[in-house]
Amino acid sequence: MTTETLSADEQRLAELGYKQELKRGWSSFSNFAISFSIISVLAGCFTSYGQAFLNGGPVAISIGWPVIACLVMCVAVSMSELASAMPTAGGIYYWASKLGNPTWGWFTGWFNLIGLVACVASVDYAAASFLQYLLSLYGTDFIFNFASTSIHYNAHVVFALFLIILVIHGLINVFSSHLVSIFNGVSVWWHVLGVAVIAIILFAVPSHHASLSFVFGHRAFGAFGHHMYWYYTLPLGFLLTMYTITGYDASAHVSEETHGASQAAAKGIWRSVFYSAIVGWIVLMALTFAATPSHLNTIDSSGFPALGIITTALGTGTAKFVIFISLMGQLFCGMACVTSCSRMTFAFSRDGAVPGHNLWRRLSARQTPTWAVLFAVCFAAVITIPAYFPDKAGYPVAFFAVTSITVIGLYIAYTIPVFLRWRMGDRFQPGPWTLGKKYKWINVIAFSWVGLCVIIFCLPTSPAGWFGSSFTLSAVNYAPIVTIGLIVIVGIWYFGWARKTFTGPVNTFNELDGLAEVAPGPSSP
């Protein structure tokens, strides 16, 4: 084999130090579709709607969503420029290693990997919860009894459904990369048409709708009172947007399977965020207009306020249909999350950063990372075990504490290479998709905003979360504990052992017999 026999994508990958191992059969649309599916407004907007509705109120949704989405776009286009210059399955981890050093790459990779595993867990567990709720509307009370005496039994049933969904998603990813690509394409249209159907139903069916003043002006002061609204309560509601619009690094992780990756991966990242922001705002506005003030008590007491709105504003039959549309979107999302996590696991293991890396980097005869899929599924199940033991109110505190780190972990990983690219300045050699000189202010907005969000999402969501006379353990926000704990564990591991053996991205290109030496790519510092 010689360099002349390689395609343009394989040649570019060779310049970055890797031989073509994964099957390159994804189109530009497929690359966009996986990130769009993982963002999944039918998942995030429905499951985390209450975070903004109860912390900030409708104004945090109608006005807050588009404002925060613009800030997220700064992160997305910053990542797009890096994906164009370095289209590898390692994505964020590889960028940080090349723009900084192996230490930057190590920490970025582990934040990214842990965040992706938690993302798989949170999406599939939420889907299991919605499935339980939907089945209860069909009168399956003999299985799903919501009486207080059955709190633990209900949690066990949801956990069982979660494991079933997780196994199905694992099998789909193992069976065929092409099948995953097809499902992601279906997912795009399911989300677009599903949101349109839901919006029409929520605007046409309810006999009463909220007023414009309520949707664009009503504020919910949460548990902290109106004097803390602007600098505490409202920022807590930003989690709706930040949690929903995440996971778009998937376009980078499947770039080694995508044709024309230098352009397709870059466009897949920013387009998935842009269109999700528009489609998500439509479904959120439909939900908020259906949330009339007369229903506030019912909505506030619901575990998922979005479900409270749907069931109070619509008849049972229509509510079932709307919840089914959302549930299917969540299932598509969970499948795509497993794909993204497995590709990151494969790439990180390829460079020897994960214990047992020789196993996790193996490919099946279909050129899919079967063992990396198993890694993603098994560890997602492990970190969800705390949800099997809910508190007295039936709230799986430990599980949601773990999933809260998803946003923090992923966005820290997203912006570390963005900061490094900004620090490099004009020495950075971009790919065909570039920000030009605009990186100077877009990059700064991106990592500054994420830094602020990390602080916000580490704050307790109720006064009982602060140490004092009203303190209760169930109200504690474990995000800062988990964040600091991860940094300490990964840091001790790296400086005590891994830095002696881990040297960053490993050149696998020279494993091809008789292949001529290839010069370093233009993305190298």
C-alpha cells in the first residue's frame, strides 16, 4: 500500500497519525443527524423543562432559551473550527493533546468520556421513566402503583426498564454502524415532524391558553424569594438549555466514519446546535402557552412538569400520543449517545489512556467497536445503580447527582481545546472550515460562559442545600463534590502513574506495511 491509494479522508487521517480502521460509510447528513439526535429536543426539553419553569418561570424559557442558545452557538462554532482541522474519532481529546500537551489531553479526554457515559445513563433512565408513565396511562396500575408504599418498587421497575432499553441500544450499535446511521436519519425527521405535531396539538386542542404577558413576563421565584431572582434563581433555570443542547461532539467522534469529514464534521456540529435551538424553542413555547395559570399547582407538584402540562391541558388519549412522540425521540437519542460514547472510548483506548485499552479498541468483522459499545453500556448501568435506592419521597437523589455532572463534565471538555486554540492565536493552522479572525472574541465568549455555568450549576437548588438549620442531605447539590472528586482521582492517577506511560495520541499509521512516512498535519503547533 502507498499513500497514493488512500482517499482524501484517509490521507488527512494519516497526516494526523492514524490509519483507517473504522468503516467510512457515513454521509454529511448522517454526521449531522447523530448530533441532532443526541441533542434531542424531544428528550431534553421534556425532561428538564421543570428546571426552568420552577427556577425563573416562563420568562426563563421564552426569553432565556434563545439567549442561552446564542451563547452555546459560540461554543459550537469554536468546536467546528477544530473539528475541521483535526477530524478524528478522539475529537476533543485529540485537539487538546495537539494544541497543548498530553496532560491537557488526558484531563480533557476523561472529562469527555465520563460525561458521555453519564449522558447515556441519564437519557436512557429518563426514557424508562417516561415509558413507565405512559404505561400507567394505559391502566397498568397492577404493575405501576404510584402509592407511597410502592416508592421503592416503582424505582425498581423503572430501573429494570432502563436496563432493557440500555441492552437494546447496545445491540443496535453492535449489529451495524450502517443501521445506526439509518436510525439517526429517521430520528431527524421524527424530531422535526414530531415537534410540529406536538406544537399543533398543544396550540389547537386545549380550550384555554396562557397569555402573552404570562409566557414572556411571568417569573417563578423558586425557594429563594424574589430578592435573589436575577443572580441566583434565574441562572439555575439555564440548565434547561445547557442540558438539552449538549452531546454535539458526536459529529467529531464519528468523523473517521464520515466522507468529507473536514467539512462534514464541522458543519454537523454547528448545524445540529442551530436547528435544535429553533426546533426546541418551538416545542417549549407550545408547552408554555398550554401551561395556564390555573394549572400551576398541578404542574408544580409533577415530577416532570412537562408531563403535568400535557395531562392537564389535553385529554388522556391525546396526552398518550404526545408522550409517545417524546418517548420515541428519547429512545433515538439514547441510541446515538451509545454510538458517540463508544467511538470516544475506542479512540481514547487506541492511545492507551483507558485501562484494558487493548480490549476496548478491538473492532468486529463489521468494523464496529463492539467492545467499546459494551464499555459504554456497562458503565452507564453501573453509575445508575444509585437510582435503585430512592429517597423517602421517591426521588433518586444519588442518580440525579451523577447526571448533573454530565453538563459540567462535557462543557469543560468542550472548552479546554477552545481555550488552547485561542491561546495559540495565529499559529493555529485551520482546516477548510474556519472562523477567521472572529475566533478572537468567539472563543473568549465560549470558555467564559462555560466557566460561569460551572459555578452556577454547582450551587444548591434550594435553601435546604446550604448548611444551616434547614439543611437536609436530599437537597444537597452533589455536582461540585463529583467535579472535584473526578479531578482529584484522575489527577492522582495521571501524575502518580499514567504520565510515565501515556504520551498522547499514538501514531498508528506506520503500522501499514510499506507505507511512506507522512509529514505532520497542519493542525500541529
